[in-house]
Amino acid sequence: MTVYIASMLLGVLIASISQTVLKKGAMRHYETLAAQYLNPYVMGGYFLLAVSTVLVIFAYRGMPYKYGPVIETLGFILVMVFSHLFFGEKLTKRKVLGACLIILGIIIFYL
């Protein structure tokens, strides 16, 4: 089961990276509609999202379904951290408190 949980964690990490890449692409201005959708950020972001989907599907094949949503919540924390690191978004008290509540929920679930 460890391989499946690792696959789920890797899928969540890749999905979070995908969201960050897509946001980077959305922050740029493009001259045409085609350029807006056919640029390296968007295409790379959707490719990473597809890889993440395959990893999560693989993970669900060998792990109880109840673990999936709990592990998926780590994505919220990762996106928050990536947004702070790559876009300079502020980590407010509410965001940090929310992340702490997510982590607390995960700990309580696995006890």
C-alpha cells in the first residue's frame, strides 16, 4: 500500500505544480486567442495535470478510497506555499491558520 500512497502524494505534488504553472501562464498577456491557449505554460500545465490524474488513478487501485480526499487536501497547502514562493503572495494569518487546520485534520484522521 505504501507505493499507492506515494503515488497519491506525488500526484498531489504534480497537480499543485500544474496549478502554479497555469497561473503563471494566465498572468501573461497574449496577442491572439490561439497564443493564449497554445503556449508553453498552458500546455505544460495541462500535461502535468494529466500525469497527476494517471498517478491518482493508479493510487486508488491499491489504496482505500477514504484516504484519497485526506491526502488531496495537502494540495491546498502546496499551492499556498508555491504562490508565496513564486508569485510573492502574502501568507496571511488566515491562510496559515487554514493550513494548520488542514494539517490538524489529517493528523486526527490518521490517529
